[in-house]
Amino acid sequence: MRRVHNIFEPKATRVLRALLIDPQHNWTIRGLAEEVEISPGYAHAVISTLIDLGFVARTEQYKIKMVNPTVLLKRWAAYHQYDKMNTFLEYYTFEREIDRFIQQLSNISNPNYALTALVGAFLIAPHVRPVDIHMYVKKKEDATTLAKTLNLQPIPKGGNVKFVVPYDEGVFYGQQIANIWISDQVVGTVNVVSNVQLFVDLYNYPARGFEAAEQLYKRIVEKWGKIIVRG
């Protein structure tokens, strides 16, 4: 029976996201494959490997269920190297207030981005205040369009706005809408990656990334509820 060599390879992580974002959902192989846009054969190989490793099991109805999500999430996070696996396009904004810049994002029609890293955590589980903005875009052209709209200046390195072209578009799966709060009022909304993707991106991220990840982890586990977890 086919297996995958690495459950953390790009296409395989699409399966991990679907399983970890909603670990109480029981999937069929075909349904899971369609959900994350991979072939049923590849989905079967990933699931077979996860079963061998003890992260998932089959129900009596032959569906897939998570049995050990916390260990899988932390192992993935430990493996993931956000700063090395993605491509970064550096820009600079003269807006000194992070809150104000994020508010500008909320005014963009048909936005094609998802915030991540410390700025994403700041919006979902505030603990560490970011000094720059990281946002996933699907391709370089999306970054160029957004940069023009936001009046950003390209810079070789050290930019305070970083567009991130991901190693796989699966990073956008399960993205969420976050409120922007200024002076105790909601002044807009922006796109943020899922809590699972945020945790994975932050875990090995420098400048207090692990600290922010730990705060986010509490929220993830709380949302999981009473599912059996270890670690």
C-alpha cells in the first residue's frame, strides 16, 4: 500500500490542515481529497502514513478521524521553517502605526491576501505587538497590486511590509476574518490565516514568535474541546 516519505511535504500539509482545523470531523478519503484539492490516491497515501504513525484512525464506517492532534500539530510546527520555505517580497510603508496600516487593508476591495506571523497572532490572540506586517499572497503580481494600492515602496531587504509567496497555496485553507480594534471600537476586518497555520508559522519564528505561538496554542486546544489529546 502506498505511503508518503514525509507527511510534512507541501501537498501532504493540505491534509494536515483539514484534519487539524476541525479534528472532530470524520472524513472520507474522497471527501478529504476534494476538500483540499489533491488526488484521492495521494490523499490515501497520506492518510495511510498518518495511520501508521498513530495520528489518525478509521471509524467503524471506514471514515478518517483524528486521535492525536496535539502531537501532530507540534511535530509539524517543529519541522516547519517559515522563513526558509517561503519567498519574501520586501516593501516599506511610512505609516508608523501598525493599527492604522492594518485598517488600510480593510478598505481594499476583493483582497487577495492573508495575514500571518506576529501580526496575525496580534489580531487573533493579542500578546506580542508586531513591528512589521507579513501577509501571504498567491503570486508576485498580487503583491505588486497590493503594494501600489497601499502606496508601498519596494526595498531590497529590511522592509516593514513583507509579502509572502507560499511554498504551497494550502496556507490559505481555513483562513478567517479578524476584527480591527482601535480605541475599543471595531473599525474594519482583515483576512488572517487559520489558527493552525498561524501556530505553525510562529513556532520557529524569531523575535518572540514561540511566545506568541504558545498563547495561540491555548486557543486552538480550547476550540478542539473534549477530543482526546496527548502532549
